[in-house]
Amino acid sequence: MQRILALMAALMAMCLLSRTADADAANGERLARQWCANCHVIDGSGPSATLPQGPPSFRVAAGHLNPGELRAFLSHPHGAMPDFGLTRAEIDDLIAYIERLR
């Protein structure tokens, strides 16, 4: 049973990685500048750069969340974050951009 669970987890991870591999990080950056830069620091500058209690920067998110966790959060945002109704492709593109910041 443990082997089956391990195999299923490995297959799921491969699927997640392949989706992110096909993503467009440049489009993710464009989306970040369009939708996220009003609240988040996306490239070292932005409105919350001087607010230590503000939303986490993209570099902090990249350092603390793996692609699966980012996908879950972007698919079902909570708290003060608005739901932009991002498509799966847009979420993958944002994740690819955030992953580039590691």
C-alpha cells in the first residue's frame, strides 16, 4: 500500500512539474505587474516595500512555498487578497515567474 501511495505521489508531482515547465514566465511577470504589484513587491520595488506588515513579496513567497502550495493558494485565495478568477494557464505562468525569483 505504501508503494502505491508513493507512486501516486510521484506521478502527481511529475504532472505538476510538467504543467509548470510549459508555463510562460514572461506572461506571469506581465500578470504580476498588472494584478499583483498594487499590493505585493514583485521585483524589489512596489507599494508594500516599506511596509514590513504588508503582503509578502514574491521572493518571500518563492522561498516559503513550493509550486503545489502556490497553485493551491492562487486557485483559492483567502484573506484580503481578491479573487481575480485566474485561469489554470495564468496560475501556471505566475508560478513560473515566482519560481524564477528563487
